Amino acid sequence: MTPLTATVPFVAYVGLDWADAQHEACALGPDARHTATVVQQPEAIREWVEQLRRQFGPGPIAIAVEQQRGALIHALLQYEDLVLFPINPKQLARYREARAPSGAKDDPTDAALLAEFVRNYQATLRAWRPQEPRTRQLERLCEIRRRLVNQRTKIVQQLVDALKQSFPLALELAGSLKGERALALLERWPSHDKLRRAHPDSLRRFWRKFYRQADRVEALVQRARQSPPLTRDTAVIEPFAMLITVLVRQLKVLQQAIGQFDQRIAELLASDPDAELFRSLPGAGAALAPRLKVAFGDDRQRYQHASEVQQYSGIAPITRRSGKSQVVQRRFACPKFLRQTFHEFADQARRFSRWSNAYYRLQRQRGLGHQAAVRSLAFKWIRIIFRLWQTRTPYDEQRYIEQLQRHKSPIVPLLATP
């Protein structure tokens, strides 16, 4: 997002109180006011935009809305004369309290308050400017992929619970429940009884697909045939076998979908001019490198200082002062997926970067917990990546360590110890 100054000659200021099916709108012009209920349909939105143009004339129109994405935003982005200002819901809530101490609230009033807010405080707000189509596509793919991974994690947890209650031997034989071996085993034999009754040659053929050592294959065959079951109660075995079958099928579909997303994400990142920069970051890998690319985007004017990225992402803490008291606390009002991206990258970086590991250990020695130490490390990494992003320079670990040594950083003594 890039700041717009008060000199931008908007012909109208619009507040949109959005909902799932329809939105309340209030437009304020120099000498006119226009209110409308806009149905969430492409034709209705187009007609409403045309009404604004007819009433207020040609020129840019400022639109304040309490979201940065969704069907409404997607529909409005196609109109070049509309400038979108995402408003934090807390900002509107406090503005509403200042205007109406009684706490009265309704959708048309909120739309009018949003219009007033963007008109009165335009100079302090940031207009939302979309990234290049490739970057926006990469952003959506990364977010959807993460949701699929979260779904897979939930299903794996359900599968572990089902196996513990009916077929614990599978947890020993299968290995990672996200792996091909586990899914193939449980799809073919979803219960202890079915595995025990399988023909030895069938078991040998199965295990030979995954192990070359004959003695290990034979040991697994004997383990499967001789291990006693947890229970012989069919009231337990059959329902859980059915559940295990369903969960395995869901996992296979999710695994295939995640693989397809990984492939498309890799293709898009490979075609990006900043690919080498973000791939050079220690611990970024195939999953985090594209997410970091999305976090910074293409527009080098989007952020003027690294502190803007630190604050916007929620990595920078917030300080509250009142009288003699001062409290430094975590920032909660931020894009959660963005904050998660920097946090997860910092946690990975300390495993692959010497100075990151040393800095993390120094923070732990100073009394910080794991999460706080990782956020502190992410804070430093944002400054580094911002500089690399501005200069289009890949990361060089040794060069950064030399700078730390030259400036006699307190983490230098820890670089020699693991």
C-alpha cells in the first residue's frame, strides 16, 4: 500500500458497509450525497458505479471499506477510477464511539461514517494498490495451499486418534501418516484383523515396494502376523476401520492437491525476477520463498522503510505508555498470514543460518520465551530482506557475519558454538 496525500482531487468519498449478499453505500460529494443498497452481483455493482459517475462526474472516487479482499474487492478492482482505502474495523469502531457515545450502530450509519472518515483523514490513510497479477496469483495460491495443509494436519490428527483406539500397530508400521507407505498400508488393510489375515506373500510384495533389505521385510511380515490386536470387539473394529478408510481417501486427495499447488507455485516463482533473491534466504525453501516474495511484492515504492513492514506485519511490538507505566506487547491488529510467514521463516532460518541461531540463543539467554525470541529474530530479518529487496541483491551469509564481526555484535562470541 502506498500513501496518498490530501492533494488528490477526489470527486466523491464513498463508504461501503459490506455484507455477504448486499452492501450499504454512502457517497459524499462537494454538493451532493448519494445512498444506495448494492446487491453483490456484477451487474448491480456496475450499475452502482455508473450512478456514481453520473452524479459526481469524471474523476477518481475514494472508497472506504472494512476489508482488503473478497468478492466485493474483486469486483471493484476492475474500475480504474475507484481508489480503495481498507479501514481497520477498530478504526471505524472508535470513530463511531466518538460520534455516537450511545453505541448505536446500523449498516447505513456505518457506511456514512466510513465516507466521512476517508474524507476527513485521507492524508493519513493508505490507498490499496494491487500487486502485479502474477504476484496476486502467487499470494492466493500460497494462502490456499496453507489452508489445505492445515486441513491435512487435522485429518492426520483424526487418523492418529482412530488408530490409537483400534489399530495401534499401524502407527508402528506405517511411519509418517502423510507418506505414501502409510496411505497404501491403511487403504489396503484398515484394521488389525485384516492385516493379520493377509497372506504372507501379499505382505512381502507390499513391503518390498518400500524396503530392499530382505531381513527387514521378513521382520515386518512377522510383526504384522504375530502381533496381538488391541481389541477383538467388532463394535469397535468395524466403525473405526470405515473411518480410517474415509480419512485415508481424504488424505490422498489433499496430498495430490497440495502437490498440484506446489508445482504451480514453483512455476510462478521461477518466472519472477526476484526468485533468486528470495531463494537465497536460509531456510526459505519451496514453501516460504514464494510467501516472502508475496510479502514484499513488486512495487519498490510500496514501503519506504523496513519499519513499515515490521509494523504492518505485526512483528514489531507496540508500546503503551500512561503516566509512569510502560508496557510493550505483541501487535494483534495485522494480517495474520503475513505475520505467520515472517515468524515461520525466522524459525526455519535459525536452523540454517549461523548468526540467526546465535541471535536466537542470545535472546533465550536473556529470558525470552521461544515465540518471543523468534519474533525478535524475524524483526531483524525483515530489515535485512528489505535492504536486499530494495537493492535486488541475493543474500550472502558470510558477508553478513563479517559485518557483525566488524561492528563487534554481542552475538559474535556465540557464532563459534552450536
